Amino acid sequence: MSFGAVRVRFAPSPTGYLHVGGARTALFNWVLARQAGGAVVLRVEDTDRSRHVEDSVGKILDDLRWLGLDWDEGPDVGGDHGPYFQSHRLDLYTGHVQRLLDSGDAYYALETPEELAALRGDAKERKGVLKYQRPDPLPTVEQGLAARADGRLITVRFKMPERDIVVHDEVLGEVRIPREELEDFVIQKNDGGPTYHFACVVDDELMNITHVLRGQEHLMNTPKHVAMQEALGFKTPVYVHLPLIFNMDGSKMGKRDKEKAIKAGLEPPEIDVHDFRAAGYLPEALLNFISLLGWSPGDDREQMDLAETINRFTVSRVGAANAKFDRDKLVAFNTDWAARVDAERSLEALRDFAHVSGSPLAGADDKTLAHLLRACAGMRTFRDVENKSAFLFVEDDSIAYDEKAVRKVLAKNEGAGFAMLDTLLSTLRDLDSWEADLIDGALKAICESRDLKLGAVAQPLRVAVTGTTVSPPIQDTLVLLGRERTLKRIEIAGKQKAPA
Ligand code: GLU
């Protein structure tokens, strides 16, 4: 079957932030379109008001942009196949429902929500799930219209053909769904709006979608879609169902992981793209990592930028088996990417992190941030930069001195560390200027004159000015802090002698 130019769609439902699985779907669709010189359509599937989460469209679009995945048609950019919000297309769906009613491929189903709930309850008691039994004879259109006119909450159902449905999937091959597993399903809800299935099928046709890549969780929706396409005289796009994404322990990766962690008093894991963004990951690294969830380029190559992914991507190398989300591997990817991107890009990404995470880094100027980035070379994520630079953002007289650090580094050996602070105070006060080289030279000179290792000088100084034993290299720490604040902190640290 030929479709002309490739057209794919990304079709998020605005039910919250963009899940990493959704980002992987968006990425594979995007890559396929870019490879073929085709078009990416962004369609917002917002017909289910009960699941709608305020602001989520803006958030999803913003996180897609952060990832660098753009769209050729959709919200903000427009296009020839709009509107791109399903809630603005309701008349179109109603028209196509009418076509199916007219052809006898759909019928009014007169059960009210209460009646269906009762049937579902009965089925549950028998430890089963409700399978909808087609009424015989079918309600007539007149009966349906009369019931609606009476205010009865009824639906329209699609009449499933009396045969197995075969789905052709590019990864899974032919998937045959036996007739007994299929039932007549709702295409128009009791409020007159379309169900997801119906709106999706109508829009895939009207938007000329040629390829549908989506998660395997949708596989059992596809026979419904294929059957409706046949009844409506629509084309069937090429389907590619992508493997599910699991945690390393084999459990499903989802929102519930966060709830579970919070209940157990643990830090919730990152699940949505936004979580990774606010945790200090680079979009380059996250994209690279998720591109390998269910796809591999075929050799041992793993670190790829988007251009290379576009070059190498083939649907034939998408797997069928569940993918595992290896967080350690993601951290390793991010560490490598952080070392690889240039200074300007790194600064831009750090600014974004500071902004979305509400980090104190947001208040720092570009010069300070650029210096911090150099001083934190080897970082895993921007969170490391934040942690290592926390000392910059506390008031000099509010530093929380880590008791253990004070004991081990300052008080031990009859207060050798404290004594070193006195030496440092006078040496640093007298430096001609406050530059890394000069500071370095001064510290080395103290080491040489007293036959000490650098740690014996640098660690007391670090504890004095940061309260902890972790910070960027000592010269950077001091330059960032400035002379005045450094000297003030050394004096304040000297007063910590008492608890020791
Ligand atoms: N709106 C659906 C979702 O968010 C998309 C389903 C599809 O790709 O057909 O899961």
C-alpha cells in the first residue's frame, strides 16, 4: 500500500505531564518522519473531560520542545488538517457516527450507565468481566432518537463484524484476534461526544496519517480501529506497536511508583519527562537513552545524537520484548553527554534546570554559572552542580557546619585544622589579587614550608567556607565566593572550636 509522503502523529491526552513512554513514542514517530522527509502532526486527544488535567497541554508541549522534538502541524503552528484539538472537532465525529448509523454498522445502545453498572456488578460476582451482548433485535434509529429525546443517557455502539480481525503489525507480524474476544464497543458516549477509539480513527484518516507508532498497550485497540476503518471506507495506516517499558525488577513503570516511594518515605523516582528535566538531566542524554528502549542500531553503538538516530533508525530493528528502564545506565549516559556538550549549550541547559527545579542557581549570573560548570567537570547531572554549589547561596553566618567534618578536619590532632585556619586567614588576606592561580600558589607555599599534603590545607579551608567536605576544587570555591566572604567565613569557622 502506498501513502505518498510519510505522515505521523503524536497524540497525547492531556491527563498530566508527558510520561517517558510517551516521549519514546513521540521520538520514534518524529525520527521516522524526519528520516523520510515527512510530516509530524501533533494532535491533542482531549475529548475525555473527566480525565482532563488543567495546564497539561502547555506542559506536554513545553517538555516536547525541551526534548527538541518539534511538529509541522498542530497547536501553535497550525496546518491544513486542523483543528488539532479533538474537542474542537466534535461535529466531524458526529457526522461520521451518523454514516455508520445509516449503513447499519452502528446502532443506538439503549442501556443507561446504571444498567451497565449493574450488569458489570453481576459479571464481577461471577468473577468475570462484562462482555456486552448485542441486543436482538437491535434498537431502531427511531427508538434511539426517542430515548435521547427523553433524556435517557444512551450511547452508540459499533457493530463488530462476525469474523476474526487480523492486525498487521510491522514488529509483531500478523496478530489475529478471534471473534469471541471482540464485542460491540461504544463510539459515541452518552453526552454525544466521541470515544477515544472513534475520534482516533476519524482523525488518522482526515489528517492523512500513514504510520501509527504507539505502545503495545494499544495493541488490543487496533482490531477495533481496523474494523471501523473498513466500515467507514478509510485507509489503514501502517501500525508499529512499541514494546512496553518496565522497571528493572519487571514491574510496570508508572505513576504508582511515585506514590509507593512517597508512602515508604523515599525520594520518588523520575517517571515523567519533567521529572528528569527537573532532576538535572540533559535532553540529549534522555533522548539518546530512550531511543534504545525497544530499538537498537544493530551494533554495539549506543551514544548517538539525534542526527545519527535519524540516520540509523529502522522499524525492522524495533523489538517485541519488553524494554527495561536502567536508571544507572541513564546516569552514565548523562555523565558522558555532560562532558561532551559545549560550554554554551551546557550553560543554556543549566539555566533551564535552575528555572524548572526552582534551584537557587536560578539567581546566579552567567559568569558564575559558567565557572561552576567548569569547576564541576565530571558531574553526573546538574543536581551535582546544585549540591556542590549550595555553599554559595547561604548567608555567611547561616552555614550549617557538619559536626563530623568539624571534628575530623578541624578539631582532630589537637585542633590542627583550626590552627591552619589562622595561618590561612593572614595569608589570604594579604594576597595581591583574588585569582585562582595566586590562591593555588599560596596554598602550595604553605604545604611546602610545613611539609604538608595539600589536603591538610585545603580540607580545613573547605570545611570553613562550606561547612562540608564536598565542594568544587578549592581555588574555584574561593574565587566563586570572593575574598570578603571567604575571610568572614574562616573567622566564623574559628568559633566552632567550642563543641569540639
Ligand atoms: N491519546 C492516546 C494516548 O495518550 C494516544 C493513542 C494513540 O496513539 O492512538 O495514549
